[in-house]
Amino acid sequence: MTGPAPLPVTVATAAEATSAGPPGPGRPVRTKHPLPRGLFVAVQTAFLVLLTLIVLVPLVAIFVGTFQDGNEILRNGLTLDIDLQALSLDNYRMLFTDSGLYFRWFLNSVVLTAVQVAGTLLVSSFVAYGFAMYDFKGKNAWFIAVLLLMTVPFEIMMLPLFVLVNDLGLADSYSVIVFPFLAASVTIFFFRQYFLGIPKELLEAGRVDGVTEFGIFFKIVVPIARPAFAAMAILNGMVIWNNFLWPLLVLRSAEKFTLPIGLNTLLTPYGNNYELLIIGSFFSLLPVLVLFLLFQRFFVAGMTAGALKG
């Protein structure tokens, strides 16, 4: 005997299963954008282009000012309403032939920035690594002290630090510009938050393989934290390159001036060299721009990860 014929089975497609019925816990919910996607992308692109143009206007004005006479800039200010016939290369000839100590100041700033950025990243990452990966007595209290130090303006510490430098006879030297700020509280905090996201099992695996603690840091942690190092290199580099107040207090010799101090000396009660000031200020933007272009692909990833870790 044969049994009854089996009932036909209808297999619903994935699209039908998704569209049928109200959305459940495991069913994706599609939300419609108030604007069509193409229009939304066009509006977003137009907004970003407009924002970029607004940011670039001052830079373009400074660049145009490098071809203008200083007295004309003093009368009219930096403007894009220019007379093309009045533009010349005289400022560039003066910069490369009769600029005095400008390139010495430029070199001083480049060397100081490179040394201080490298030292700050090394020292601050060491401190942050200790806070993130080791347990020791008073750990939380010391970290709270670092957080409190972030709230103290430099102007409050400036006077006692200046007195200490004079008492030690270290004024007019580059060491007092670099060493007091190697352990930067903001950089320590950022690295500590990033290191908290690194699994400690990686460190334990390195110790099992016989790697030293310094080897673990340089061979395991540093490669993982390259975005964080790049982000902090850019931020610290910008701050150090534009540092003005502290070098102004401790440096006395003109040949040791950094670029911001040197450019400031061009404005005196006895005469103002606006031509060199404008073109020198424009060229001072180049190292920061190069620094950002070198590390930009790590910058966003480093800032985002550092903000979310921990």
C-alpha cells in the first residue's frame, strides 16, 4: 500500500522572508534616509568643499602676500584683491640671499622639534605602559596626579620653573627646553588608554618565549600602537614647533632662537621687516604640513582608538 502523497513544500526566498511580517529581534530594520542617497552625497560633498575653501583662504592670502611689498601689506592688510602687476619675487630673493639668521632659526626649530617629539613619545609611552600593564602600589594615586597635572596651566608652573633654571645655571641652553616636558601628561593619558586595549595575553606569550620586558615593548607593543604614536607625533610636533613663551624666557642668544622667537624679533620700535615676516611665516608652515602628510593615514585611526580604548 502506498501512503498519501506528500504535500508540496514552498521554500520562501530570503528576500520574502525578510520582507514578510513585522521585524523581529534577528531581522534587520531598514531606515529610509530623508534625502535620496545621491542628493545626500552631493550636499555632503558641497559642504566639505566649502569648508575646505574657508580654511584655505588665509593660507592663500599669506602665499599671495609673499609676492607683495611689505608697505602695501601694511596699508591694505592680507587680501585676495591684488594687483597682478605689483607682484614680484623680491621677497624670495631676500629670503635666500639676505635673510640674516632666518635659516639658522629654522634649523634650530627643526632639530628641537624632532628631538623633543622623539623624547616625548619615548618617555610618555614608557610611563603609560607602566600604568596600563603593571600593578604596583599607589598606581591609582599616581595616575590621578597625572590627570590633575593636565588641568594646571603652564603659566602657573612657568615662574617657579624659570627660577629653578636660573638657580641651576641652565639658562640659554636647549636642554631646559626639552627635558622638563618629556613626560607630557596629555600624551601619557592618551597612550595609557590605547595600551589598555592591547590583550595582556600577547605580553605573557612574549615572556614565555623568553623576550625581555623592553623587547616586549619595542617588538610587540610599539608595532601594534603605531597609529597612536603617529597621532601623538603630529599633535606634539605642532605644539612644540609653535612653542613661543618658554623658549622666549630661557634663550638669550640670537643664534639660538627658535623660528617663532626669531620672527618676532623682526618687529621692533625702530623698524619692521614685514617682507621677511610674511614669507618667513609662510615657510614655517611647511614642516607641520610635511609631518601631517607623513602620518595622516595613521592619524584618524590612532585618535579614534585612543578615545575608545579602556
